[in-house]
Amino acid sequence: MSLTLSDVKRIANLAQLEMNDAEAEIALTELNGIFALAEQMQAVDTTGVAPLAQPLSAILALPLRLRDDVVTEENHRDDYQAPAPKVQDGLYLVPKVIE
């Protein structure tokens, strides 16, 4: 996949970016380079390669430090909401600002 200059200008317009022709040419070259790199990465055969939990596990034998998933803190919601002007069902009520 590669982009054209009109594609870059359309994307810049959608992103509300001001871009002259020289800047659009630079962006076009850089974006097409990114797409070319992605195509090269897609072409690599990864069958039989296990995904990594972290990048360092490819070169180091690091054990994963796992812990039990348990609650370690108390629920202080009521204390935090006590000074609020209005709350309902654990939610802060605020005035409507958008019509």
C-alpha cells in the first residue's frame, strides 16, 4: 500500500493540519516508508514463534513476578464523596454544560 500526495492532503485536511506542498511531500515520503516497513514485517514467517510476555524474555531468562489478584485497600468512596455537593448511586452529579 502506498499513499499519493492527494491522500496526504486529504488526511491533513481531516486532521485539521495546515500543510503546504513541500511539507506534504515530506509527509508522503515518511508515511510510505512506514507502510513499506509494515509490509516487510508482514512478510516475515512467524509460524512456530511463541509470543513474548515482555521483550527482554527473548534474551534473558527472567521469571515473571506474579502476585495474587486480591484487594489490598479498603473502599473509601463514601469518604471521598462526602464533601461533594451532590452524589447519587456512587456517582458525582454535576450541572449540565452542553445543550
